[in-house]
Amino acid sequence: MVGSYPRPSWFTQQLQGRDLLDALKDRRHHEAFTDAVHTVIAEQETAGLDILTDGQMWFDDYSMGIGSFLWYWFERIRGFDPAKLPHPSRSKAAGVDVPMLDEVGGVAVLDKISAGPLRLVQLYEIAQGFTKKPIKCCVGAGPTQLSTMAHFKGGPYKNYHDLAYALSEIFNAEMKSLVAAGAKYIQLEDLGAWIPNLTGEKDFAWVIDIVNRTVAGVDARIGWHFCLGNTWGNIAHRFTSGGYRRILHRYFDVHVHEYVLDFACRDMADTDILCDLPKDKSIAAGVIDVRTLEIEAPEQVAARIRKVLEYVPAERVTLTTDCGMKQLPRFCASNKLKSLVQGANIVRAELS
């Protein structure tokens, strides 16, 4: 799956900006957190997934449904004031994008930024201790996306470009630490791929440079996930205008191994653009729609998989869910994962 998973209903503890290792001093928090990670890993194994995640149980129940996707980093990178401000682009939004940006919010930069207690290695080690299958480490939101949320009230940065370069160094160091701890799969979760839709063509080169700096020297299989936006199941319309057809080809030279993309939520529209996928790149195709409570039939999932295989050979295809399952009821999420595996098995049997 892409990364996040619904919290078990009994896991009510929240980090609320604290260092993970501070929170885990509390015996009840420690037991609840590790039990939750163990539970979601077990559910993925029961479903039959090959590569697992920790379900991002370290994401608090903030706004957006998955707001900690953004705020986990702001709260633990020094130089930010973690208070939620209006989004810097709020005045330029229209229609349903306005309440979505209100949910997202913005943040103030007060000083030079530096790495704080992100604890990605500790999170990886906790998760990997519960399974012999590989854990995919989900890292993000990333530098380009986070930089565009900033109000510059202090520090040495003049604009979001400067801030993103500084953030890329922090994220690069975290990724290298994960590799040193044994991680083989890393997923950069940075929606910055869409930023040029709002800021202009000039920023495509900047996004490429930032992503390349972020992953430079990271000896793991690296996927880059940029979804279509998912605020309580809603797509950010202007932000993702034109869909993957408009932007994916711009990033074919980025130094990642795999693009992790949502297709199920749009009935597999635009899968034909994958015919141009460079031979050194793979696709992790979202074939489970997380914006609906419907549990897809395995045959429906198989049909979606076949659409992808029309354009990309099977050995360069990974199957996944669309972006993040945290907002779903756990009953739906667990059964959607089972359908994902059963659909994959149908198509594997056909291929063999």
C-alpha cells in the first residue's frame, strides 16, 4: 500500500509534536504504539502483501485526515513555528480548493532550519522487528511540498526555493540513515511535482533538482509518490490540473527507480501515458481506490491491472493502493488489501 493505514480504534494516544522517544517513555503509549504497528503489519501479511509499511502510526489525527503527513516534519525540524497559519496561497484559491487549503494551512519560518528528532530509523526498526518481509520507509511530505507552505518571518531564506534546498539536505541525511539501518525500500512522498501548475514552467527544473538532491547517494530502491491530493477524499483540482498526462514526462530523468501513482480513483484514466515510461523506470500503479468505501471485487482489480500491463511489462510493475488509507474505516482498508492481492493473483496466473 502507499503508506498510511487506519489507526486501530483503541490507539488513541497522540504525539502532538513530541519526540517519539519522549512519548514512548510512557508505558501505555509505548504499548499502544508498538501494538498498533504490530497489528497493521499483521493485517498486511494476512492480506498477502509482499512489501509492507508501518501504517504511519506516528501520524496524529490532525486536520486533512492525514494532516500529520505535513505537520510531523514542521514540528520536528528546528526553525519552524509549528502553529498552524493560513496557507500562503489561500487568497489565490477558488471553489472547493478554498476549504481544502484551510485544512492544509501554512507555517512560519523563524530561523535557520536544522534537523530535529525525526526518528525515522527508530520507526523503521520498530516495524521491521515485527516481520521478516521488507518494510518500505515512507519519507515525506518532502522538501518541495513543505517549502510552499511557508511564511518567511525570520531566518536566512528569501523564498520557497531557498527553503527547499535546505530541507533537501535534512531529508537526504535521514534517508541515508535509514539505509545504514538496513532499509531497502524508500518512498519519497512529495507532491511538489505539481507545483509548476501554480508557479509556472520554470519550476519544473527546480523540482527535478530538489528531488535529485534529496535522493543523492541513497543506496536503496527509491519510489517517488505524488498523488492527486487527498483531503478527506477530495482532489485538489487546480493543483493537479491536467493530471499525470501534463507532468509525468517532465520527470522521466529524475533519479528515482519508480513512480508511485494513483490511477484507480480516476477509473484508470491516462494509463496510456505509461507507454513512454523509460526502460530504467518502473511504475507502482494504484489499483485500489481509497476515496470510496467500496471494497472492490478481485475481478475489478484484475481488470485495472490489465490496463497497466497494456503499456508496461509485468516485471516493471508494482501494484499498490492509491494515496493513503488512513481516512478509511479499518474494515474497508483491510478488505481492500485482500482484494488487491486476490486481483494480483488472478493476473499472475494469466501471465504464467
